[in-house]
Amino acid sequence: MNGLSDVRLTLRSQELVAGQKNGACGAVLRNAPSGLGRWGLFWHRLHTRRALLTLTPEQLRDVGLSCEQAREEGLKPFWRI
């Protein structure tokens, strides 16, 4: 896996559980590779979000994201969930 599944699951959890930020935060942490510290998690987010910005429309469709969703998530700073 290249880490895009955690971004997709985070977006999906935000759609399903609007207003419950604790559930979305937990989903992000559960989907990150195990054993990461704070800086490792930041590094992981930075790289997966950069990868989103380089995907083609066909690849985004395979992941289940629109171009707008991928751009919005990809442009987030690495410290934001």
C-alpha cells in the first residue's frame, strides 16, 4: 500500500460521522503504519498528501476520490488531521 487508503478512509469517515471529530482522529491514527511517533506520523502525512497531488484522474477514480477532494486533502499542512 502506498498510504492513500488512510486518506480515503479519513475522508469517508468525515462524510459518515459529521460532527464527531474524535472518531475521525482515531481513524487517521489507526490507518497510519504502526509504531510511528509524532514526527513519523507527520512525515507519513506529508508524503501521502503529496502523492495525492500527483495522481491522474483514473487513479483517483480507483481510490474513490474526486479531483477536488484529492486537491483539498493534498494541500493540507502535514500537521493537520
